[in-house]
Amino acid sequence: MDKASEEPEGPKAPRPPGTICNVGTMLVFPNASTENFAVFRPSFHNSLLEFSLCSWVRTSTRYLGTILSYATEDNDNKLVLHGRDAAPRDTVHFVIGDPAFRELPVGRLLDGRWHHVCVLWSSIQGRYWFYVDRRLVSMGSRFQKGYEIPGQGSLILGQEQDTLGGGFEPSEAFVGSLAGLVMWDRALSPGEVSGITIGNGLPRGPILSLANVTKLSGAVRKVSCACLEHCL
């Protein structure tokens, strides 16, 4: 063995600074087990006439899976971003008050890289908007105008609820990572959506974030990473 191989390694190079540092926390869902999910308890307290839900998303699967499911005693699909391992795999159902839903295009998310998504809805206008990486990729009108999403329900990440707090199916599970997920009780402006994506401070008045998760089930891991570049 030569002398060089005997010498201890020097200190590792410092990690380069991040540029998108409004993330805070990442959740990792390693596989499609129905045991893997995260719970908010309580969920949002008051009824919603508008909301915005934004998150960084990374998945290497050929489908997106269910990112979020919100259920109440009388309806297990009050608010769902529902994907599954079945054709068409490049869309998810954005459900508000089953059976009302719209299809959202998510094919560009299925490349194993981080993408920033925001889903906005306004009961007052009956409109919705879907942003991917700052770009408005889908929008529509006449969607549940006047509808109210009641508070105090069961809010779960990573699974689709067919019963309150359960009824999961592996084909509907999310596999991948969510980082910096935040929810507001208003429709964000295009400038606010863009600002989150480029790393500006979060818009005022969030009602939920990953810091409010109260239970991790199965093999879900919570990782602290202030900057997206450090969420590995």
C-alpha cells in the first residue's frame, strides 16, 4: 500500500448554498404500501370557499398517485388530488365534492426530477387553476361555484380515502417525495405562485404546512431541508 492511500481523507467540500430556501421539510414515500401515509390532525378548522395548495413533487413512477385526500363523515371525496396506476397515467383527478372533478395534466412530472405544482380553486368564481413550474398548464370555469368545503375532516397525504381515514388501495398510493407543501385559504396570485417557485418568501396567511403533520405511518420519512437543493 502506498503512502498516499494510507493518509486520511481531507475534509469534504462544503455543500453549495441553495437558491430555493423556502421549503423546510420533505416527506419521502418509498413504496406503494397502503401503510404509507401522513396525517394532519386536526386538519383546517374552518370551511373553505377558496384554497391554494402548493408543493414540490418528485416521483420516478410512471404515474403520480394520490397526493392529498380530504374526507368527512358524509363524503370521502371532499377534496382529492387523485392519481392511480391505471390509464391514463398522465392525468390526475382534481375532485371537489364527489362526483365533481376535473382532469389535470401531470405527464411532465413523471421524470424523476423536482417540479413545483400549485392547485387553486375559488368557489366564489367557480374557477380553478393548475400551475407546474410557474406555468399555468390548465384552468377552467363552472367548477363547483358556490360550493363550500367543510372543515374538521380527515386530511391525509399519500393515499386516497374510500372511508374516513382508511379504505386505501396500493394502486392509488403516492410514491416519491413531497417538499414544502403549504395550503392557503385563498387563491394566490400568479406572482405569488411564481415567487414560491423561484425561492421567495411564502405568501401571507398559510393555514397548513408539512410542519403541521401529526402522524407518519408505515415507512414514510420526514427530512429537514431548508433548501430544495439539499432535499436529496
